[in-house]
Amino acid sequence: MPSSKQIIGLLISVILLGSPIAQAQDQSPAYARVVPADLKWSPLPSMPKGAQIAVLHGSPAKPGLFTIYVKLPANFKLPVHSHPDERVRTIISGTYYSAIGDKVDSSKLMAFPPGTFSHVPPKVWQFAETKNEEVVFQITGIGPTGIDYLNATDDPRKPQ
């Protein structure tokens, strides 16, 4: 028959060995599901006034996968900017107009109607606008993300 010391030792071993397994289960990624009624929109201070964000998964400010919706009002202008990270964008509603370049040139804008997918490499200068309708698009990338404006005076986060 095992001694009380052996039983106590066995119990301690089970507890110590079981803890990492329990911790690993607690850290497993959660299933994410967001229906339109659950979207929580908030101002997006890194973009001109009127832009809004809804975080669907992860956090764009932290390392790891994130997915967000961005909502832009009608007649919105996004100055020349780039992002430090690679991302994919899908237009959900409205028509988004975007172009690559370090100088705004409306003749270069391409229309991205709903359903359009685009891959945006890191550190590519681009500019965009909406016309007579609100636009919602989804961005998925690996955080942390950010936005850099070519002209510092275009950055709404900086005091003017």
C-alpha cells in the first residue's frame, strides 16, 4: 500500500502537470462571430473627422491578427498616407475610390464597388475618397498597425 508521502507526491505532480494544460486551454483562441446589430462603432482619431471603426476580431493596436470595419461618410477625403503593415481590404457597402501615389490626383482614382478585394502592401503611399455615399470596408492584417501621413499637417492626431 502506498504511503501518505507517495500519495501527496502523486497529487502534487498531477496538480503541477495539470496546470499548464488548463492554462493552455484558457489561452486557446475564441470563436469570433459578429452580426451587424452587434457592431460597436467609435470615432477613428487617426483619420479625418467622420471616420469610424468597429473592431471585429483582435486589436489593431496589439501584435496578432485583427479584423476591423471602417466607415467613411459621403464626400470624405483621405490624404496621402501609408501603413506600416500588409493588409487586405474588402468593400462591404458603397463605392470607395482609391489610388497609389504620393500626390493627390483625382484622375488616378479607381472605383472599388461593394465586393472588391484589394491587397495593400506595407509602406505604399495612397490616397482615397468617397463620393455621394457612405462607404464601409473591412481590413484584416497583423498588428500592431498604424497610419502615416506624407504631410504632417494632414495628420488629425497632431495639433494644428
